[in-house]
Amino acid sequence: MAEELRIRPNGDLAAALEDYLTEWSERCGVAVEIWALPAAAVSRRVAQVVYAAFVEALSNVERHSRARQVSVAVTAGKAGLRMTVSDDGAGFAVAEAAPGSGRGLAAMRARFAEAGGTLTINSVPGGGTTVTGVIRSR
């Protein structure tokens, strides 16, 4: 996958996310507020899962949300890793999403599940969307 190529060999997830955010914001014109990026090192596998989900979440913001701003936080520590991508866009009724419209959402959930984690999507029509992924340390 193309998104996997962005993670540097040392697994520097913070740098990869920051680079992507800069490029993404310039390309689509959505302001980005970075709350946190991981200071702790994470395994390459976890970095790949998080990076791929991060790219998909931002792609969804760009294609569907009409957001003006996105806030992101990715933290890693002894308890595990937490990723949050939140936008101020149009939102949607998660339970009423058309079949097949959530392939990207399903792929993000599957990636987190494969790494022993969970991914949730909270959205309110007219009130934005928040994607949260958690991978607990083993």
C-alpha cells in the first residue's frame, strides 16, 4: 500500500504523521490543529496500522465532510497507543450509512482489530465526526 511507504525504517510515526498532515492541509485547504504526536517509539506494525487509518480518516474528511478544521492527537505510552482525528464538518448518521459506503471505515476497524485494538466512529449530522483508535500494550 502506498501509505505504508511513508513510515521511515526506524518507525518514526510522529514524523510521518506530521509530514502527511502538512502535505494534506496544503493540498485540500483544511486547517489542522495538532494536539499531540507520539513521543514514544512504537513498533513498525503499530505505526503502519495507525498511519493507514490516519490517512483513510483524512481522506474521508477531504471527500465527504466539508470541514474547515481537523484536530488530531496520537499518543503512545506504557498503556498503549491512542489516535483521534476530529473534524468540524457535516457529520453523518453512522447507523444509517448506506451499505458499501463504509468500506474505508470497515478497513480502518479491521486494521486496528488485527493489531489487537479497536476503532470507533462518532458522528453527528451537522456536528462533525471523530475517529478514535486504541491499541493497548500487551
